[in-house]
Amino acid sequence: MGYGIVVTFNTNAPFIFQTHLQWSAYEYGLLGWPISMAYFLGAFIVNRYVVKKGRELIILVGLGILLFGCTVMLLGSAFYLALLFWLPYCIALIGQAIIYPVSMSISIEKSPIGGGYPVALCSFIHQVMAATIGIAASMLPSQYPWLTPILMLCLAFGVVLCVLFSRDHPIRR
């Protein structure tokens, strides 16, 4: 569901930035730089701290960052402030980049089958969920740009619920 946040933004952001925020295609294209740097920063954080701090803490930190970014993004969309729309997305993207590799490793770690099969199955499920979320995001009415961050925030809360109700979560032990 974390990747669904990325899909939701990528589905609706071009229209929101060009129609509601009056950005040119060139200006929107420049967002690729901070978006790429945000994802790289999240991957760097995982690489640097997952062994030292543990997977549970890393996932909780990623969730906090993800929720914070989506919440601030909702404020930016409500007031049509471009900076409070794309910068919080980059923050949320850092959280998603932290969560994804750790959650993928946890989900395939206890598979009874070795090799690439569990990875392929997880990736397939991941892509089906992303496609479904993309379909839902594309159906949001375009005259209400704040619906995109609401969907993203709902997805972030869905990730929180998945973590809280997972069998391996430290709270449930």
C-alpha cells in the first residue's frame, strides 16, 4: 500500500500541478530531481541503519515519516500551495522508500520455498495492488485536488493498520 501512495501521486499530480497550480510541463518535470533524491535518501537510511536499529524500529520510523508527509500534503492541497504539495510528497516518499525493502524482506523471510519464487509472488501482489490503487486514483474527480492527498493518507493509515495487526509486530508479542 505504500507504493500505492506513489502511484496515486503519479496518476493525479500532472493534472493538479498544471490545472490547479498553473505549472508548466517543464516546471513539473523538474520535480523529478527532488523526487529521485527523496527516494535515494530513504534507501540510504535503510542501508545505513536497518542492521544497527532493527527492522521494527526502521518500519515505525518510515511509517511516521509517511504519515507526516501525507498529512502536510493534505494541507497544501487544501490551500493550493505548491510547496506544501510536492515537498511533503518527497517526505512521504522517503518513508515509503524506508518501508518497502524492509517489509519485502519480512514478507519473504518465512517462505517455505526458497529462491526467487517468494520474491516473484510478492512482486506480483505488489503490482496488482498498485494497479488497483491507480485505477481508484484515476477515478477521483479532477475539480477536487485535495482528494488525492486524502486517498494517500488513507493508504498510509492502511499501512499502519497492516503493521499493527501483523503477527510479528512487537506490540503483539
